[in-house]
Amino acid sequence: MSENICLDVQDLKMHFKLKSGLFSKAKTLKAVDGVSFSIGQGETMGLVGESGCGKTTVGRSILRLYEATGGKIIFQGTDITHYSDAQMQPFRKKMQMIFQDPYTSLDPRKNIGDIIAEPMWALKLYEGKDRQDRVRELISMVGLKPDHINRYPHEFSGGQRQRIGIARALAAEPEFIVCDEPISALDVSIQAQVINILEELQERFGFTYLFISHDLSMVRHISSRVGVMYMGNLVEYAPVNELYEHMLHPYTRSLLSAVPVADPIQARKQQRIVLEGDVPSPIDPGPGCPFASRCPMAKSVCSQEKPLLRNVNDKHQVACHLYDK
């Protein structure tokens, strides 16, 4: 972990109030329920888990697109958790997001030049010819051609549209970028190209990434640390090699057992862990561990008491009663 902490998330909670029915009380959906982690300056943290586990909600809450229910979001030493829109304005420039769907995140009525220039206009960066030159520079930086500037999103492939999304995020000259599954909608060959662009930009400008994905092999490639989420909770957190070589939580083991192996001999040796049981509702998960109903190693305490994320060693944290001291 870098000595300079870019982002420190402490016990982050994001609960959504659901509308009550005629004969029922209002309920609360706990999308994120007490997540804590930190990212060093210039590092990449991978956040993995099944669809619906709360990964994207964490990213949006950090950027203050959602008003967090509880916890703290400390960015470069400043607690921005409850900042007003006016107070957040200087931080909007430093914190940006690359969205999952490269098509719906781009305005179909605007050409690429206007889409990339929009953050500069909103944040009052560059003017006139300088702004136009900056747009061309960004287009070139992500591997597109100068004559693309007057084209519209529907004229591009999925990979090209994601490059445009990256250029738009860079237009604000950020220091921290949330990459919300930026390769999930792309072909495998195009995924590698986008990852290479992100890595080159990080090496060149020192960006800090929160890389959200369900692709565990790609997360291992790009990340320095990895957090595993399940039902709005962080269940394991460790440096990337430590996590992949010494996975502790039963859920992490089941996830990694599903990663495809290119070597057919190794693939035959790999034991697939198939989870059984019902996924609990995030509206009423109960008092115990949210993974208890599917865990093949669950004990009686697992259904009664929610485990806390605790240190197993200096590098590795896990939320599991199997490792209670």
C-alpha cells in the first residue's frame, strides 16, 4: 500500500427506503452495509462480486452521486461524506467515472467533440481554441483519429465508444477514477485493448483507480489490491497475489473456482465449487452472516451473528467466523 492514501472509505452504508404498500410498512434495502477499505495514491483496487452485490453502488456513493446513509468517505485527507453540491465542486474535477455501458452513457444528439468537451465546459477548463486542441489531444490519447471528432456515438463500435468514455473522464483532468465494469460489454480482444489504455494512462499520469468488475482474471491483471463483496458487505480484502494464492472466505473460493483456465490439463484438475441454497433478501437479510444460507462450512454462530472484517495477518482481512480467534 502506498504511504499516500488517496481514498479512505470507512463503514460506508447505502440504504434505500422502499415505498410502503397499503397494508405493509416501509422497508429498507441495504445495498451497501458497512464497507471499509483504502486505496493508495497511484494504485488500482479491484472490487469483485456477483451482480447485485453492491459494487456499483459503492462507486457511485464514493463520487457522491448517492448520499451515503452512513460511514465516511475521505478523499485525499478531506471528509467529503456530507459536502453540499457547492462544496463538492472542487472535488468533481478530481473524481471521475467510466461507466459500464459505453452506448447509453453517451448523448446520441451530440458529436464526440462536444461530448468530450462537456466536462471542460461544466468545470470551466480551457477556452476557445485551447479547448478544441485539448479535445483532439484526448481523442489521440485513447487511440482514436482526429476526424472522429465530428461523428456521433452510433457511428462507433462498442470498443471505440468506451474509448470515448475514457476520454470524457480524462477531460476533467482527474486524479481518481471509478471504472465501473468498463469492459463487461466488450469482446475479449477489445477488452485487452481498453485495459492496456487504462494501464498506460495510469503509468503516464499516476491515476488512482477503483476497478469494479466480475471478471476475476482481469482484476488480477490490473489490480494491486482486491476486495470481494457479497450482499453489500466486504467479505475479504487483501493484496492481489495474497488473495488469489491464499483465498480464505468460502465465497471467494467459489468465485475463483469458476474462473476459466486456458490449459485443458489444469482445467480438468480444477474443482468447481457450486453454491447451493437460497440467496437472502437484501431487504431483510437477518442477523447472521449474509452468506450463511449458501456456505458449505457454516456453523451455528454464522446464522446468529454477523462476522466483522478482521485481520488474519498484516496483509489479509476476512469477515468469517471460521477465522475467529
